[in-house]
Amino acid sequence: EKGTIDIRYMAGLLEENTSEQMVVENLKGLIYRDPSKIHDKDPYSGYVTTDEYLSGDIREKLDKAKQMAEVDDSYQEQVAALTAAMPKPLDASEIDVRLGATWVKPEYIQQFIEETFKAPAYYMGKNNVAQKDHIGNDLLIPLATTRFGSKRKNGLEILENLLNLRDSKVYDQVTENGTRVSVFNRKETALCSAKAEMIKQEFESWIFKDPKRRKDLVDTYNSCFNNRRQRSFDGIF
């Protein structure tokens, strides 16, 4: 009739003198009061079935339930149920951290450049490399021009392209019929692609080496992405 939990309607269908509170108590564990669906000060609004409440963004619901529990002890049961429903935290071996991932803190990119590219102090001081959309290009960093780069593209430029999810394509400027045009250089682009793969592999092997950094990344990932639960039905309703 309603397509939702209507406590007053349910109480009216039961025996005489059945109160709304009795309906709530008898359905304990089968329904929960979702704070985000409460209407004004109606004490019987916001109730949903267990399968609805214990699914979706569990972390967001848990945070809200904890806030409510500070002023209403009845929400402690919901805090416990949501905590139990929270997806199992993933560890570092189950998390893929890629260059360009927006959830990776910029300072970790800076650390990667310092330690992997062996960038000198003067470079790190004059460039705000924590800004992932632009790193800068310094030809005086040897590894950026040898191991991680090519004659046509500096390794830092290739890294910048990786962070911005761009390919490192190389073009030659030639003159055709008196007009300067760009011609795609397949060989040099292939070399840059190989250097990009090398940088990605270095990052993947570096990112979890430091225990403190690993813990922070794992906590951040679980907090941002490992917080949803698929809805499942037990057939009660």
C-alpha cells in the first residue's frame, strides 16, 4: 500500500490499542531509523528496512549514526549494526596506486621525485612540484634526461603527462610547401612510452616502501573507496 515503512499505518492495521512504539519494538532488528530520512520532529518517520539501511555508503551512514548516538542512546544499536556491515578493510597488497590518482597526496609525488629522480635541493626549493598539474622541467637533473627521459622529452615532462593522464607524444616540425607543420614521430614516441612504463613501475615499487606512507595511503583508500555494501535481501519483507 505504501511502498515504505509507515509506522502509524502499520499500527492501525493491528489489534486495537497497538501503539506505534509497540510496532517499532516488535520490528527491532528488521527496521532502522535513517537520520537522513527523518521528517521534522515526527518520531516515527525515517524508518527503512534493514537491507536498505545496511547497504550503500556505510561509512557515511555510520558517521551520521555516531553523531545521533551522542544525543540519543537508541542509535548505539545502529552504530553497532553499521560497524558490522562495514566492508573488510583492504591491505596494501590489495590496493593499486597509480600515477595520476587524485586521492594520492601531492607531497608523495614530491617525495617520489626527490628519491627516484635524485632531484637536487635547489630544484625542489624553486619548483612547487607538489602541484601535480605542473611539475616543471630541469635539464640539470641527470636521471631525468638519461634513465627516465629521452633526447626529445625530459623524464619530468613524461612524469607530468602521466600525472595528468596524457600520452607523451613527440612531433617533428617540418616545412611542406612553405608551411611549417607537425609530423608525428613514431620512433621517439615509442621510446617515451617505454620511459613512461619505467616511471610507472618505479612508482609502484616505491609507493608502499615507507611504513608510514603505506599506512596513510591504505587508510585513505579504505575511507574514500572501500565503504560501500551491495544491497542484499533476506525475504522477510
